[in-house]
Amino acid sequence: MARVNFGRTPTVRGYNPLANTLKPGHVIQLRGEFYLVDAVEGLTFDIVCTANGNTSGTEISAGYDSGYFQDADLEPYRNHLYCLVPSLPGQPKFISRSGGYDGVGFPNDETNVTLSAALRSIGGASRTMVGLISPRLYLKHPAGVPRWHADESPENDKTGFLDCTVSPHEDPNPNFAIWIESGENQLPQFRLVNTTGEVIFNPVVHLQGFKCRLKHMSKGDVEAARRANGGKFVYKVIKPQGLPHAGSMAADYDPSQ
Amino acid sequence: MVNSQPFKELGGSKPANQLPSSEPFGRPPGPFGEPSPQEYQPGELVMLGQGLYRVKAVESLSMNFHMGMQGTIGTGSSGTTLVIDIDESDAAFGSTTNGFQLPAGTKIICGEQGFNNPNQTLTLASRAEFGRAVGTVTVSNTATNGKLLTIISADGTSKAYTAAAAEDLTSDPCKFKSSGSKQLVAESIVNCINDVEGGHGGKIKAELDLTGTDPVIRLVQLTPGTDGNTTITTNEANISVSSFTGGKVGTINATTVESLVRPVGEEVTVLFLPTATFNGGSSYLLDKRTFGILESPDSRKVIYDVTWGISMHPKYIGADGDSTNAGISGFDLEDSTTQSQHSAAGGAQDLIDNNGSAFRLDGLGAHTDASSDTYDSLTIGLSGHGAGGYGYGFGTAFNGMTSPKIRVFQPRGKVRFAVDQSSGSDNVDKAGWITADQTPITSPNPAYRLVTGSGGNDSTLPFFQLLQDIDEDLRDPRILICGFKYLLAEVSEGEVREMIRRSGRFNYKIIQDPGQMSGLADGVTGPTEGWKSLVESQRGRKMSFEDYKRATEKITDQSMNMLYGTRSSDAQRRTSDPRRRHRGM
């Protein structure tokens, strides 16, 4: 099914910092265990929000709220780990030739203009593109735990979401990367909300990053690696779930341990 | 220079007329992205699946691969007449209900891409049709009332359009205006043919060309196939006709600027893809294709480590606000809402023409009938660009840069850059499809790097597949590949011992076998390569518990080397003889 695709801005793409986050041969510590990074590969995945509220085609109307949903295809194999950065495609936003900008969509500039005075210059009067807009993307990860928000206001209008300003699809913001492990409760749950006042024609969540295969290192493997490296053992610590959420802090309980 | 014994061919370069055209739209403004770093330096040690190597030399390289439709030069091609039989297997290219149009200026590469094969690049002199028959009607003067123009559509519907004092679109068949000027007569004929009720609307598309001395109406049968090769007849002396020809499913009939020098039957790549929505909303999936020059024929260990980017295509929103297939076509020879001014070579230069009609406005806004003028006009003001309208380059109607989707199979048959659950899927959103959003031609993304020549088997040559599922036609979809080639030399056991003796340790980097990320499955106890391969490789040999354990580790050969100082126990396959590929076998 073909979709309207407005493309990317013609500006430069920055160097992708995820390319060097993990490399084959790196050792990571994950949930207290050591793993050797066996292989790494880039990864791309799109989630198209086509259910609940579509009018025709794939667009979503103003005020659309997908509710939280998950995609089971995002579950990696047991020995794999995903690192994905969500981002949102931008849709052009116009100010119409009459100066309006609230929900003007893509105005038809071929319609007649009625002048209120006899002599007015209207040559080439047309809409002006002024920016890019997108729906908001909220995340719960692992299942049921809101992310990206200030501690005291999860899922608020002020906090806890991405849009194409924070993470545009042509230059995803790696600060909002999510690590996905095997297991259904590790699947990210997304919610797409259209607060732009416009119909959004390409309601897609881009996920891009990398996947890596991990080899669990036994104590013997760790010792052998330490010996081979002159007594040193270098590793990175991966915390796949960010900070403990507010409820668990109150209970003095850290689910990542 | 790779080293003192270069393999690189130093043959003569191709003449300019054999080289494919440059990027049709140039590169978007803005600086180039951060260059992909050179991962390995001369003198460094690298670990491959086959063992430890030292980098002897390194050199950068870049390549362009054109990803358009593949076909062959068809029978009947000669001079500037070109017939192309499209060889793509997607059902959309064999449709008997939908065809598409290729714009004038479309480039066609004759000959295989890569190597030093002779090529020729052709340019379409005028628009061409895929599968659909084309006829013409030329109006040289006004007509006589009662004269007939008879046209038959592919479904056999015959209509005789009658010349009359005034245009009548309510009758069936419609009647066209006979007087005023030849341009007005032609415009009225177009209106009649395109009328859905009294004409052939929906079956035949009539396009008006006012650029010549006499207006020419180009008629296109909208249903592909030989049924569209019908006759056009008239008894009006001032109207000349050319019956429909060229209708054949899967075939492009075109006229080229250059004369064809390549033989019938040779491979061609058409640097154009139609919009996906044109064909009833379906998309176009091109066949997988590879390019042999992505692997070095050098018999020594040479690997290519490259990043790749996808070409981009400007996206417009039409003047009428339509965001679907606004296209990039300009003043289109059709009767669209355009204004034009006569050029110096034409008639009165102080007149403005509306909609290509014969009636114009002079400098004071007065209506003037200047039907005797010729129509070599220039667009002004709201210049035609995009649907029905205009576009100011990077101004109001321009939105962004779109691209086709590309996915990579490496090794052959295995989709890369896909989630585990979808690696064998054709899902257009999930199965490893990559666009210029992720890796644009202006800044290839190192996250999607490709390595060839590093594997322990014969199948590291990547295959690319293109999916056109956006609502814009694409000009010259291509892949830019930039990166490095490395010459490696195996490090002997003795050299390793010497390094350890002298410094106690040695450092190395890892060059990943491209097939070993997506190639290994999620089995818990099964062998890495599957039971069949393991049993075959172990036939006639005893297998220890240690052998079994390592065979089921499901890790790459490099990790095996790092952890156990040896590679996996499966028998090493023989690498291909590079001379075979070099010789085209």
C-alpha cells in the first residue's frame, strides 16, 4: 500500500553515533552478567499506525489517539539485543495566503481571491511552508512503565513524548534510544497522539539503530579474557530500562538489578 | 596504489558517451555529512573468520549503481527507434489494465553495469509509453462543419467526432469546434476525446502539444496491450492522423535523441520508476540485482568495507493542495492552468496566453485574438511545476526529498538490517527496507555498512532490491557506495608467537563476516549451520563433546577465535576462484 511520503529535509545527516556504540569484540555487563558482543548489524523498522481513527488511506485525523500498543515483531531472539532510536517523520506546515495557520492543511491556491479594495497586489499569492509537524510519541518500556518523563508527571502534556522536533526521522536523537531484550514484557509499548490540529498523512514511527548478538561469558571466559589482556578487563555497562521508575524508588526496589 | 603487485586493471577508459548521466537533480544544498571513518589502518591486525590478518594497504573507492527497471533491447530497435522489453518479474509490469508514461529526457543505460563492458546511454526525445499504444492527430487549419474524426479505443468503442460551429460536450459523440483558429480546434478535439460521457474519457488520454507550428494531439490508449493498436481516420483535409501503434504489454516504445549502437537483446536499465499509486495503488518491486564489481577479483585477500546511500527525489505539493503525485513536471503541453508568454522566436511578445488558448491578453489587459501566432511560449509567473501548478524550487511547494526503499540480501537470500522476526518477510515496513531517511546519498550511514570479501564462503556479494511504494515517480534511482578496500596478509603462527614473546600481548580489530549476524538462528541446541551441514561436514570423523559444544555455540568465527583460539569445527569451504568472475563466467 503506497503512502504519501513527504520525504526528508535536504539538510545534512549527522554522523550516526550508534554505529560505534557496540562493536564485535566488546564486552558488556547486562543485569550483572558479562556478555561478549559477537556480531553487530544495523537495523530499521517502521510502525505504521493504521488502526483506530483512520479515515481513508493511512492518514490520522486531528485528535487521533492510538492508545498504547506493541508490535510482537520487535522481540529479538534470546541471544540478541536491539538498540533502537524512535523518530517521527515531519509533515509540512503551512500558513495560508490569508495568514491563517490553524488546521489549514495544504490550502488550494487555485481558488479565486475576492479583493476588498480595488487595487491590491496579489501576484503569486500562495501558502508558505513554515515548518514540520508530527504526532507525539509516548513510550512505556518495559511494559507498563512510562519513560522519558519527569518523575512527578508521567504521561503529562509537558513531558514524556517525542515529536519531530526532538527526534526527526532523518536525524534520530540517540539520547532516546531504547534497548530491547528477548521476552514479551520487554517489548516497547508506544502511543501516538495527534495534537497538531492537522490531518497527518504519514503516521509512522521510525525505529532505527542496531542489533547485536551476545555470547554469555562464563567465569572461565572472563578470567581467560582478563589474562589475555594483561590483567585488565574492560566492559561497558548497559542499563536497558533507564532509571527506576517512581513507584519502585518509593519501594526501594530496582528492577534492573 | 594497493601494493607493488597491483591487480587493478589499467585498461583504457570509457569514452564520455558511454558513461551514465550524472545525478539528475544534483545534490541537495548543505554540507556533506561526516565522512565514514577508515576503520583499519595499514599495519594494524584484524581478525576475520578465517583467522588473524595484517592490513598491508588501504585505498578509498566509490561506485554508483543505477537501480532502475531492467530490460533488454527489443526487436525493431534501430537508429532513434528504441523498443525495450521490460524483464522485471513483478506482476505490476505485466498488468493488462494499467500502464505508465516515461517523460522525455529519461535516460537508459545499455549494457551491463560495471566491469569494462561497452555501454551506451540513451535519452528519450519525447515521452514514451509502457505497454500502451500511441496515436496522433495534427491540426493544420480550421475544419469544415460535418467532417468526422473517428477514433477506436482498446475495448472497441468507436466514436466519430463531428466538426461543428460550436463545441458540444453534451452530445454522444461530442462535437468539436471547427472555427476560430487551429489551436482552438485542437483544444476542442482534446475536450471531446477526454469527455467521459460523449468521448473516450477513461479509455484514451488526449494531450495537446502547442509547441510546434501546428498543434499536435497525442492520444494514449490507457489499456495496455495490442488491442490498443487501432486505427484513427478522418475525412477532414486539415487534420492528419497517425493510427495507434506500439501497444504491447511489458514493452516500451520510444524515440531517442541518440542513435542506437548497441545490439538487440542487450541488457538495459531504464532510469525511471512510475509512481506507485498510478497502478491502482499497488507498488513496484524490482528484481534483486547485484553488481560483480563489488568484490575484488584479486587472488590475494582484499576486502571492500563500504557504506552506501540512496538517491533522493524532490517532493512537491501541488498548487491545488494535492500532496499525491504532484510530480516535478512543468509546463506540460497539456491544457493545465498555466500562463505563458511568447518567446522571441514566436509572435507578438507583449501578449500573455492563458491555458494555451488562442485568446490572449495584451499589455493593457485587453482581450486579443492572435491565433496566427506560433506557440513557442515561455512560462511566466506561476510556472508549471507540480500538479496543476507551480513551484518555486525551494519555496512554497517544495517539501522534502523522498526515495525508494532498498533492502540488501547478504549472503544471498538473507535479508540484512531486519528484525529477527521479519528477516524472511516481504513486509514493506519491517523487513529491512531502508530509505534515504536512514542512509541518504549525501551522507551514507555507517550503521548500514557492507563488507565483501571477508567471508569464509562464496556468497558475500550483496544483492539489492528496490521497492517503489511512494506516490511519486522517480528519476534515476541509484545507490552511491563509498568506502575503502583493504589488502590483507595472513599472520603466521610464528609471528603471533613472536608478538606475544616480545610484548606479552597483541591487539587487533574485528572485520565481521557479513553473513554471520543474520545467518545464525535462535535454536537452543541445534548446530550453528544446521544439522544437515554439521552431519555432512563430520561424516567419517569422530566428534568429541568439545566439538559438539563449539558447533552449537552460535557465535561467529571471530568470537570463536577470541575465546578459544580456533575457528568453528565445520569444514572450511573453498573460496571461489576470482578468475572465474573476472572472466565473466
